Amino acid sequence: MKLRIILSMILLIISTASADNSYIPITITKIYDGDTVGARIEGEVFLVRLKGVDCYETMRINRAYRQAYEGGISVDEVVERGEKSKEYLSGLFNQVGKDRIYFQFQGVDRYSRALGVLYFGRVNVNEEMINGGGCLVYEYKQQDKRRK
């Protein structure tokens, strides 16, 4: 089932995008946190993960405790920062409106989320979340065992 979803997502996105990584128009269905949104692409709903972006967690899950430990802050501070990033992304989304949202597909992550760059109008959301949204740069490494 999971493989079928991944394959259908890849085929749908590839059929929508040309070889030059063109912008794919999408509809945001839900903002989960500062680096993950739900998106509708040609009637199909997928999770979209902002590539190269890592925001703090919005719930007290194992990863939030790890972020607290690694950052030398409390888990309450992790969750507070995560909520601020989510609010920042929601604010960007509300400023642009629902008609000018695009996605550049750049792969699928280990959790079957579409990876890429999100644009609200001309705003590169990935860059904006790092520069003003309280998120960190995330560089994926093949041997990386992190879990979100």
C-alpha cells in the first residue's frame, strides 16, 4: 500500500512537472508544523516536507526531547519555538492567499512525504522559514538515522 502511494505520488508529480523542475500549482490543505504541510495536487492529497528545513517540534514527542537536549533548552521551549514556526508559516500563507502556491518536487523522503521547495507567490517559503521562521538548515545525509 505504501509503495503504491509513493509511486502514484511520483508519477502524478512528474506528469505535472517538466524536466526543468517547473512550478507545480498546489492547494494547501493543512499546515502541520513549520516544515510540513498537507497539499492537494490534481485532486490527490500528499504530505509535503520543505527540503533543507528543520523546525522545532510542536508536540512533546521523543524528537522534541532530543532537540531540547541537543539545543540545551527545555522541552517547553522546543514546543514553543515549534508553535512559533507553525504560526509564522500560517501567516505567510494567509498573506499570499490561496491562488498562488507552487511546489518544486525534489524527491520523496523516508516517510513518503514529497520533498521540495514551496513558493507562496514569489516567496521561497523554505528560505523564509530559515531566515525568519525560526527554523534551522537541515542537510540530509544518506546514513542519517533521525526520526521526526
